[in-house]
Amino acid sequence: MTGFWIDGREVDSLGNAGETQVGNPANGSLVGSVPTGTARDVDAAVEAARDAFPGWWETSAAKRGETLFAGSEAIKSAVNELAPLLTAEQGKPIGEARMEIFRFAHTLEHYAGMAKNLRGGSVPNLDSDPPRSGLILKRPLGVCAAITPWNFPLSLAGNKLAPGIVAGNTFVLKPASTTPLTVLRAAAILSAAGLPKGVLNVICGPGGSVGAAMCEHPDVAKVGFTGSTPVGKGVMRSAASTVKRVTLELGGSDPFIVMDSADIDRAVSACSVGRFFNGGQACLAVKRVFVHEAVYEEFKEKLLAKVARLRVGPGSNSKNRIGALHTAGGRQEVEEQVADALQNGATLLAGGGRPQGDEYEKGNFLLPTVLENVPYDSKMSCEEVFGPALPLFKIRDLDEAIRRANDSEFGLGSSIWTRDLEQAMLAAQRLEAGYTWINSISKIYDELPFGGFKQSGLGQEHGMEALEHYQLTKSVVLGH
């Protein structure tokens, strides 16, 4: 059993809640286990983070950046150890696991490089008689909590840890109960690379108990959460008890618009990657495709040809492009969304079932699925589809595409493919989403702020803006 990481060392739970087993989604085998945490463990982790905070705050920003950079290098050096572990517990293909680990390291490196840019400001001549001037000071919040999901266990943790740690905060991190092992190992690697004890603490346990205790703890100043919209609302309610700062990165149903002037080959490739990467289990995945009627048949034909070449199978085989879905329940939910669409008149174009064969029997596998004629009021249109199933919609013009795209409670990402600059800029302005890609794959950049509209989230991750969410701003008046 792998213990928690608290105060720079591996420890067992202080409670008696037993252990949580971590299974392999591809075959059901046991990957490992961790203690099941309790509120006592939350208290111990928060205490370690609280004790470490004064020393970490007093450490120069430049030194904090150097420490984070050393951690980034150590993570990259450990990719051959971490990637198989991530694939085993999460189910994604080994190539995608390696990409996630390098993505985590890149985020650490990015914010390490921003450390020397942390600064406040000044306002001279507030008054002349008597003379007064002003200072604007920035300081870290203190102990921060991070609650992260199972689909990208390491990279989504990095989105919170990197800006928060370089700004001078300390952390208690709770990964998803089904994917704790890679995160725990990464914490140990960062510690060995020089991160002081108590700056990063990792505990495991159910969201309803351990997560709630983190959100309600009086010594936690801020909660960063990534997960579903319903759970995010619960985090907000819990955090409100002590008026904590909150950033939420929640669900999405990202539209992908293809106009008649688009480069169809490039659009098809981006659509396939955007939908089926990580088995479609991504908040920013392409989830609804709106194609102009003049190019609809061409786009559909080329997309189906590409989907037919996607190999499904255990993520440990580097030739496979779609691994097992993370849980049996998640696969069933996608199957129900597909069934609902078909029962209400949709047409199945590809997939729609489970692959057959001995290597698939014990895993949560699902064929990449494409449908058309999906009703706009179906589950597939209205809910977040967290798996490899994609609806195609035919549209007459850009106005219809934008109207349909915005007809959702979500507003996370969006894409448009067109050679018409006026169309591109109109879509960029009117699409109700925190990110819009124009003639580009759905790729996140640390340089750009990322946050959802509507029920897709609150606050920003990435960019300079992420640092603001991990700092307090204080005004000082200087009399002369």
C-alpha cells in the first residue's frame, strides 16, 4: 500500500477507514492501494502546510522558481517510471501518458520562469499637503487546497500547484480516489528535487468526506477544483462556510464549427484528435460538431475514414489510440446517451458498441462512435458526453451555428474552421466560451488564461491571471 505524502514523507492514515484499491481499467487487475483518508488526515496535512508556509513565503521568489524548475527536470527524468503507472491506473494510451507527464513538467517550468516577475506597484502623490503616496503589495494566500479529477491526474494538479507554489503558498492536494498513485509518486519526486517538506501534501479519500473537510477547514484560504459541474457547485457551498476563495474548472460541451471555406482535411484531423484523445474523457474535448451544409458530406466521409483507423485496446500497447474508459459506470453513461439519441431518431454512422475479443472482456472499452440526425433536445446534445461518442449537425450559416453552439448551460471551449476572417472574428466575439480556437487543434497554452463561461467554471487557470488567484492584494498609504 502507498501511503499519503505529508510533511515531506510517506505516512499512513490517522483514521480507521481502511484502504482504497486502485484498479486497471483495461483488465480489472489491482494496480495498488492507498489508505482511505479521514478528517483527521486533513487536519494533519493542513497543519503541515500551515507550518511550512512562513518559511516558504520568506523564501525569495527567485529561489522558489529555481526549486520548481528543479522539480520539473526531475519529473521529466522520471517519465519512464511515471508513464506506465499513469496508464495502469487511468487507462489512457502510453503515448498520451507520456504527453501528460511532460505537460505537467512544462507547467512547472513555465511558472518557475515567472517567479522573478512577481511584483506589486506604487502610486505617487496621493496627497500633496501633507504628502502621501501608496504602495500595492502582493502576498500569498497561505494554505491552499487542490481537488483534482481522474482524467488528467497530473497535469490538472500542475495547473494549481505551479502558480500557487511559486507565489509562495503551500498545498494540500486530494487526487481522485481512482488515480492517486502517479500523483503521490510525483510528490515524492518533487520533494527529492528540493521542495521543502510541508509545501506539498497529498492525501486521498472520498470527496464527500475528505474533500468536504478540506473545503470547510478554517485554515485553508483557497480551494482550486477541477471536476463536474454538480460537484463544483457543492465545493462552492462548502467553501462559502468560511468565505474561501474558489476557482472552478468544470464541465463542457464544446462546439466545433466547420464553415464552407474551411480546410476540410485539417478540420477533420483536429476534430478527431479533439474528440477521441484520452478516449473523449476531457472537459475541453470536442463534443458537438456543426458543419455547413455545403461541405457536410465531404467532412463526414473523411471523418469516418479517420475514425475507422483508430485502434482500440489496452493503453500499454503503444499501437492503440483509444484505451479503456476509466470506469464501467462512465462507459455505461456514454452508452445510455448514445442509446437515447438512437431511440429518438439519430443515425449511427460508426461504432455504437463494445469491441469484441478476449483482450477486451475485462476492460471498459468502447468503440469510437459517430452519429448524425441527433435531436437537439437529446441527452447527447444537452449533457456533457465524457467518452468517445460524437454527434454531427448540419447547419445553413454561421448565425445558426453560433446559436446552436451557445444553446448550452456550458461555456468552456469552442472552435471554428473558416478562411473568412470576418466569420472567424464574429465567432470569437459571440461564442459563449472561455477559449476559442480558430483553425487550430484544441490545445491549451500556459501563456493564455483559461476559464469557463456560464456553468463551466469560475476564475482562471494558466497565464498571469492564475497567479492573481493565488495572491492577496493589499494597499498601503505612506505618510512623509
